[in-house]
Amino acid sequence: MSCGPALIETVRVRDGRAPLWAHHLARLERSCAALAIPVPPLERPEGPDRILRILVSRGGATASERAVPTAGALRVVASPVPHPGY
């Protein structure tokens, strides 16, 4: 990988596919265009459940992956104070 700007896209692979792949790819293409980075050829991820991290720079793309963490117990807490949207 070369020095300079780089992009990171994190993709969740679930049940053998990346259900939001089209959105990830569209965002990556827009970001690459903004930074004048060529869009590398990428295939839709498949396979076991995991979290895929794609790093893209002018030197190309690399990928790493990690296991999906197990979720602990969830607790819902209601707040009387409204939260403004992002």
C-alpha cells in the first residue's frame, strides 16, 4: 500500500452474504472519487459470518476480518429527555 489518503469500509457478512453490499460499494465509490483514488475491483463478500474491513488507497485494496462478537444481555432504558437525531 502506498502512502497518502486511504479509506476504510467495514462490512458485516451474515448468513453467507453481505446484505448491504450495494450501499457499501456506492459509498466507497463516492469516497474514492472525492479523494481521486481509483476504485479497485471488489467482489461481494460471501462465506462465514464475520466482520470484514476493507482498506483502499492509491496502492490498491487489502482486507482483514474478525469474528463477530457475541452479544451480551441487552437492557432497555427509557429516558424522559428526547434525543435529537443525527
